[in-house]
Amino acid sequence: MADQAAAVRLEAVYKAFVPRGRSAQPLLALEDVSFDARPGEFVSLVGPSGCGKSTVLNLLAGLIQPSAGRVVHHGRPVTGINTEVGYITQDDNLLPWRSMLRNVEYGLELRRVPKAERRRRAQEFVELVGLKGFENHYPHELSGGMRKRAGIVRTLAYDSDVVLMDEPFGPLDAQTRVILQDELLKLWELKRPTVLFVTHDLVEAIALSDRIITFTCRPGRIKREYEVRLPRPRDVFHIHDVPQFRQLYDALWDDIRMEIAAT
């Protein structure tokens, strides 16, 4: 039964995309997908490429509408652009004409937060991720990891209770990824927003999540859900050493491997 107190919920959702051209057949991306995420829960979505994980995030953001079924945010159907959620993609999406600090302030500015307050909150987040001293630098003057940090705290400073993250660390090198995973968890612990996190990295999913949902190959359906019963706070640098890690990793990989083999 669906949790009435869920932060977000998908109810029997189907999503088909209709290519241009009269003879083109609709492409079914999602088929009968139902799940919810509780307030403060960190949920990762994993599965083969093209299985509809990013489509789920776009539905929750209201960027697209379901072909059938319902998408719900705090009990209200999502019928248009959902300005109450934060969305972090692979790209940092920083505005090149704004300094790093003014980029972090941007969401607060859109919410008409007074200038002094938004500057204070932006500065607080900048310092939390070690960017103090770079406030007046422009995006082209920052490293990839620094830009990614700025993009993440810009969204978190917006103070949404639901944050969507679509492979946010995908373009980064392995060392920077792990460092940013650690920083993300520390930031998340401050206010515990609900997070929906798309990744292809099973280690990353285990290190970050309370729950992991695996998807079948297209059309995407939910294959299985896993509770991640690892204690918090977590040490992402030594997550492989946790006794339960190997069993969970193997189960996730078996799910993905079976789906890939079936295509």
C-alpha cells in the first residue's frame, strides 16, 4: 500500500514517447512503475542504460507528464513544472556571467529572499564545501570538482525538501567522486531532504542510500527494492570494508547483469 505520508510517489506510471513521423511507433520508457520515498529518505535508482531512471526524475520535476498513472508530491499531483523540488544533473549548469557565490545565491534570489539573508546562506554553504576564497571567481576559473560543489550547494541552499540528482558525479575522476560523495552525505545530514539519486555506480548507491531500487531494461519496470541497513554516518572511503557490503553489491550486480543479458 502506498504511504500517505510519502514525500513523493509514483502510482502505476506509464510513460511513452512518440517520435516524430506518422509511421513511428511510440517508445514505452516506463511500464507500471509504483514506488514512494519517505521524508528524509535517500533513494537510489539503478538499472541498465535507457531503462527510464532519468525519466522518473523528469516526471517528478514536472518536466514531462505521465502517459498514465499519477506522480504525487506531498499528496498533490504534479501537473506542471514542480518548482518545489531541486534538480542536480551531470552538468553543473552554473551561469558563466555570475561569480561562484552569486551562482550559489541564484535560487534564493528567484525565491525573493532578501539580499543580506541570501548572501549569508550562500556563504555558509560555500564554506561547508571548502570553497571559501573562491567566492568571486567565475565558473571558467574553477576546476571541475569546484564547479560541481558550487552546483550542488546552489541547489541545497534553495532549501527544497526533495532533491533530484541525475548522475551528478558522472563526469568526475574516481578520487574526486568519492570526496564529493562524502561531502554530499555531510550536507544531506544537515537537513535530511528526500533525495532521488540516479547512478550506474553500485558502490556509490550503497554508500549513499537508505534504499536502492533496481529497474529492468526498457520498458523500465521495478525489478527489486533493497534496504541498505548500514549504520550512519557512513565512511564512504572504507565502505567496501563493511561486512554487509559484498552481499548487497553482489545482489545488485546480479540484477543488472541479468537485465543486460536479456537485451
